[in-house]
Amino acid sequence: ETGVTQSPTHLIKTRGQQVTLRCSSQSGHNTVSWYQQALGQGPQFIFQYYREEENGRGNFPPRFSGLQFPNYSSELNVNALELDDSALYLCASRSLGGSYEQYFGPGTRLTVT
Amino acid sequence: SQQGEEDPQALSIQEGENATMNCSYKTSINNLQWYRQNSGRGLVHLILIRSNEREKHSGRLRVTLDTSKKSSSLLITASRAADTASYFCATDASRKGAQKLVFGQGTRLTINP
């Protein structure tokens, strides 16, 4: 167990809807990253937050957005869901300036129908 | 896009045998990390090797890095049924700002009793 938690575990949404996924970072970690993992693929970096600001983004459209809160919990919001958004969404936390390894949560499985 | 390519995509061996997985990448890196994923859930960090290191050991794991060939290998010795999982290499080429891990597509390892 890494100490990183995510909710919900599973989620089913309809195309065009909006979804919010939540992550609680490991204690003491001030940086959170979100990754999308399609079936049979490796995770792909969506963005990273540090001190409540986005400080890096992968190749994802603006309808993917996030928030980080003062207690280092975070949210991933996806608007106008598309079928291709069906994936496992993983958050990972680390302490900036600490070890380079990232601590992953168990993920949220999103299915868009 | 995935930077790393892993080989083989799937590997099935008998318990007690050694398992070797390879990873190739395209750009200069700061470090390379290996992660394990069980049944499509969260990733667990296994080992990190820095760009100025050539070999690293952790328990039954041995990782090598050849920056001239842009490749790495993960060796699991004396495999056990519990080692059955998907294994991913992830490269970290961050300069400043966000730490973006770029994952390969993974190797699915099956240990047969």
C-alpha cells in the first residue's frame, strides 16, 4: 500500500457528460500527477500539480483539467466525455525535492458508453 | 506517445526460473524506473537507476542501463507465482518543472507453478 487513495473505484458515464475523479496524496507529498492508462497500454502523463498550480501537462486537450487543494488532495475533471476517454486513471504523488519515485494510487476505472 | 518499447510483450516461465525484460527509449534521461502492476490496478515502484549508473540490485531484482544504446533490462531471479504481473519501464527526462514519467507498453509476465 502506497498511502495514495482514489475514489471512486469504478465509474460509468455517458458520452458528453462530465466526470470528477478524486485523489488523496500520501502524507508529506506536495506534488500530484495524473495519468491515463488505456487497456493494454502503459500510463500516459496528463498533468502535474505543485502548490495548487499546474506545472506541466502532457498531450491532452483542455477538457481535461485539475485542481490541487491545500491539503494536497486533488481532482481530475473531464468535460464532454468521449468513448476514447474510457481508461484507468491513476494519480501519483511525490515530494518535490525528495526521491524521484512516484507513489501511485489504485486507480479509477472509467467507462464511457 | 510512448517513448519506451518493451520486449517481450508477454513472457511465460516456470516458477524458479529467471525472467528478463528489456526496455528501449528514445531521448536522453535523468533516470529510468521500473514499476509493477497487478491486474490493472495501481503501479508499484520497484527500482530506479540514474543515468550515471550502469547496474543496480534490489533483492531478487537486477537492473542494467546502457545509455549509449538507450536501453535497460530488468532481471527477476528465482521467480515466484506472486511475481505474475505487468512490468513497465518509465523514463524521466525532466529538466525543470513537472516530473513527467514516460512509460513503455509493458511486459506481461506469467509465472507458472
